[in-house]
Amino acid sequence: MTESLPRIGITLGDPAGIGPEVAAKALADAEVLRLARFAVFGYPPLKWMELGGRAPSFITHSHPPEEWDGHMAGVELIHSGGDLPGLARGAPSREGGQAAVRCILAAIDAAKRGWIDAIVTGPISKEAVAMAGCPWPGHTELLAEKFGAADVAMMFVGGPFRVVLATIHVPLAEAIRTLSAERILRACRLAHAALRRWFGVPVPRLGVCGLNPHAGEAGRFGHEEREIIQPAIEQAEAEGIAAFGPLPPDTAFLQAARGRFDCIVAMYHDQGLIPVKTVAFHEAVNVTLGLPIVRTSVDHGTAYDIAGRGEADPGSMKAAIRLAADMVRRDRQAKE
């Protein structure tokens, strides 16, 4: 039975934030531990206890990265982030950004070796990653580059919603300027494929948001709906994808909550994220579509202000682990 469980790699995120704490709390839950075998890419037990405020008594084995051979029996801790001498909690730093990226790269390497089926990531600080001299604005871009994935998208799962973004970590003005029919079509394709492969939806129904109020009101409030979004929807339909819209953004999510759509395709970051976080802040999960493996993540930040105080809610980390385990199982079943 144990050998058949999904193999999940967890990265602890920025060591100065709440990533170590929420991971420790999640893995202390016996129900979570029954879902999978785990490899935690992080820090030595004493440093993790210092950062997370909780002794990781559930750790089965602890390894320097060069001594781990992919064997998984319970919870393996790999010290891929380093010892972090003198790291201060509660603030972004070059050292913290470097450590967080080292953990992610170690998990990617393990996935490429076939040692893990999924990666669940803790929260990183984009400021700290930039301080460390890394070029990626977030997990999504880093994972896409390292896995050689040409087309990726961010999906958020929480409450009654699944939401895929046509544009991601860019300023709003740039998101509007760079929005194109091809970007929207790619998001529709990725959402359609993911819902079939990982969520068990045989004929996904996609609700595609407009960009402007009232979905442009026939051109009175903007022309993007007629010139960009509608052509993308028509091409998606021609490819056999059930896409509907452009929908007025202020009512699209109500329709999804009532069961009309299996997923909403949003035009920019906050259009999609505000509804999800409003109804499911402590249980929302970020999923990267288009990668060769499953990747889920907490849908919250580093919360430096409460780091090390024992107050962090592990709900999103638990939800990310559960969803990753479910997605791996569905993927295996589809291949049988």
C-alpha cells in the first residue's frame, strides 16, 4: 500500500516567512501523512524548528542533498536550502531568497529523476528572490523554464471556483497591452486539458471573462471583447472546446458558483484572484498547468509579520497537498 502512494516533494519557501511553519503543521496532521510519501526540501531539523516553531517529529529520515538517492519511506527531509546561519525571521533577504530557490531547484531535479510525482511549494518572496539575483518573477516562470514548458498557465482552485489566468505576474497596464487572442486561446486549451486529465471533467465548460465593464457593452466600454476575446473563443470552439463568453466579469463568477461553468478564464491576475481569495482564502490552491508533472502551491504569501509566532493557518498547505495527491491518482488512473 505504501509503495503505491503518490510521492510528493514539498519546498518550504522563504525560510524567513511562514512556509516552514505551515509545512510543519500540515505534516503533523495524521490525515495528511496518510495521503502520500513525502520529500521535504528545506533545512536541517534544528533550523526548521527554529524557523517553524515546531519540532518536525514526523521526519522519517534526514539527509544532506548529496546523500539522498530518491528513496522515500514516510517523510524524508533533504537539507537543500542550507544551514542559514544568522538568518533573521520576518524580512526578505538575499540569503533567504537564495535558499528558497535552492529548494525549488532541488525539487525540480528530483522530479526530472523520477523520484517524485508532484511538487507542492511553500510561499516565496519575489523581493527576496530578486535580491538574490534570480531572474524569475515567480514559481510559474521558474518551473516553466526548468521543465522546458512552452505554454503554462496559473489555475486557482478554491471554494466553488477553478480559475485560469490569461496573463499573470505583470503590471495591469502591461496585462491589458499584451492581451491577445493567442494568450486567451492557450489558457482555454490548458484549462480544457487539465480539467479532463486531472479533475475528472469529461466535457469541461469554460466561462471566458471580458476585460471591460459589462464585457464592453457592444463596444461602448472598449473593443477588446470584439477584437481579441471573441475570436479566441470562436477558435477554441472550432477545436472542440466548450468556451462561452465574453462574460461580464462582475457576474461570471456567480454563474460559476451556481454550476454553469467548470472553470473561469480570467483576463488578468486580480480579476481572477479576488473572488477566489474572498470565498476561500485559507483553502485556495495554485496549480501550474502545462508542466510534465503536478505542481500545486499555497495561495498566500510569506506573511513576514507573523513568521515564527505560531499563528499561521496551514489550511492552504493542507489543501495543496490533498489536491496534488488527488491529481497524481487521477493521472495514474488515466494511464492505466
